[in-house]
Amino acid sequence: MALGSGGGGDSATGSRPPTLEDVAQLAGVSRATVSRVINGIRNVNPELHKVVWNAVGVTGYVPNRAARSLVTGRTGTVALVVSDSVRHDDDPFMSRFFADPFFGRVVGGLLSVLRPGGVQLALQFVGDRESRERLIGDLRQGRADGAIVLSLHPQDGLPGMLVNAGIAAVLIGRPATPAPISYVDLANDAGAALAADHLYAACGRRRIAMISGPAEVPASQDRIAGFRRALARHGQPFVPCVEGNFTYDSGERAMRHLLSERAVDGLFVANDLMAQGALMVLRDANLRVPQDVAVVGFDDSSAALAARPTLTTIRHPLEDMAAESARMLLARVADPATDPSSVIFEPTLVVRQSA
């Protein structure tokens, strides 16, 4: 969906579309209260807020978005921006986006907060300077109320551009270059330490290796550092590490490379998709999991359950993180004077069959 697009259905009450008055009557509140709730005006009792939106759902009332925009100065649309280092005119990237469990979980978390408030989500891909400047122009012109950004490369200038333009924005993931912009993130180093402790202490492995994500990505850096630091505390001074790029194929390649150089009995893989690829290579090499090689992934995505054996992994609460980013953005839109903030989520270990 592009910025500026809209939509909505019609649901009739009797022979006519439902009205604001129908919602007010069903909710047992005034028309003015319904209007304040639907238009996102603050200082409405939370219980009344819930009652009104329940009545909206029962009646099928669809707010007039044009009129709402005139009253509030808002579009009722938030942009989800996927910012990468390449153009996105080709189908392979689109296929990767919609196939990767990571992105689907982010969208689901965002919609869990935005949809009940009648806020639409517009998906935007930017891959070069021109597309970033065009996005900033669209946001300045009010085609969306703000942006939630997934930045996929460390040299991305978009966070700084959003700050300089004064646009309400929240990043999912810490920016590689520090900037006064709100973000949600995971304690990636702590998650990697959980994996290290499990492989060493619980599984008794001593020839432990790692398949990381791209070394220049902040999340990858944190996972590498956290894993190595935790193993150093167990007396393991060196951890072999092969870099992947968070895809299934890169997990296969990295695993082949590791096996060509050394014997391993424990493996930490920086995401579940790469771990799936690694498991396939281990199977082809007639190495049993977990008997010969214990494997721990990262994310707790659908790939972890699809893996054979099912994957012990580090839970990355993406849905909760995305939902929090949506709440942070809506708060910033409601009060532009709100200072930037950060929220860090804690990972957990999920034990299954692979380790």
C-alpha cells in the first residue's frame, strides 16, 4: 500500500450506513465522546475508550477519514518503512520480505495496536537517496502521521533525515549511528549469552562455533560480543565464527565452511532461518542433532518450529516490540513535544529438540 491510499468498507444499519449517533446510542455515551475517541483526542477515560470502539465494531461504523483529517490535522495513516541499501523494483526482494517470518511478525505486532484505533498501515520500501528524499517529502506534506522504520543496513542515513525534518518516527532496532530518535530493541547480547550458557553448561559442549549475521549490523555485533563474552567466562577464549546474512542459503554456506575447517559439537546461529540451513548441512554430513552437534537459533520464529529437529532458540519478542513502537509513535503524534525514548526488551531461552 502506498502513502496516500485509503480504504474502508460500508456496513449498513437497516437500510442505511451506521452513523456516529448509532455508535453513541449503543455505547451509552454522548456523540461528542464518540467523536473524541475516534479522533484520537487524549484524556478520554480508558474504559469509555474500550466501550466506544466495541460499539464501532458492533455497528460497523466507518469514520469519515477526510472529515477526521480536517478536524485533527492527521491522516490516520502510519508508514512502515523498510530501508535497505538497494532498490526494490525487483521481485526477489519482495519475495524475501513476504516470506521472512521476521517481517510478518513485525506487521502483526503493529496492526494489533493500530487497527483498534482505526489507523492504517502503509508499507514503503526505500533503497537509495532519491527514494529516501521522496519519502521525507511525502511525510512533510502530511501523507502519513509518522513512520516506523526497519533499517537494514548500518550506513542508512534515513534516521538522521527523519530527525532533521522533525518527523515523528520510531525505529525497530537500535540505530547504528547514535541519533535523537526513539527506538525499541532487544538485549541481543543477553540473548546470545543465554545460548552460550545453554550449550556449555546444560549441553556440556566444548567445541562450540557460531554463525553470525552481517558483522556491520548492530544486532549482529551485540550477539557476537555477548556469545563470546559468555563463553570466555566459561574458560573458552576463542569462538570460531562464520558470517551469514540471515537467509537460509547463507546458513547452509556458513555451516559447510565451518565443517571444512573444524569439528564442532555445539553451534549458535544468529537467526532461525540460517539455523534451518545449517541443520540441513549437518544432516547431509551424517551428523546427528543434538547427539553430535547441539544447535541453538535466535528469534523463535515459525522457522524454529518448522526445523527438523525443532529448534532450541532465543525468543525475540518481535510482536511485542512492534506493538510498543506503534504506541510510542502514536504518543509522539499526539504530543510532538514528547522527548525521544528507548525501550529494551529481554530475551528468553526456548528449549526444544536441537539442544
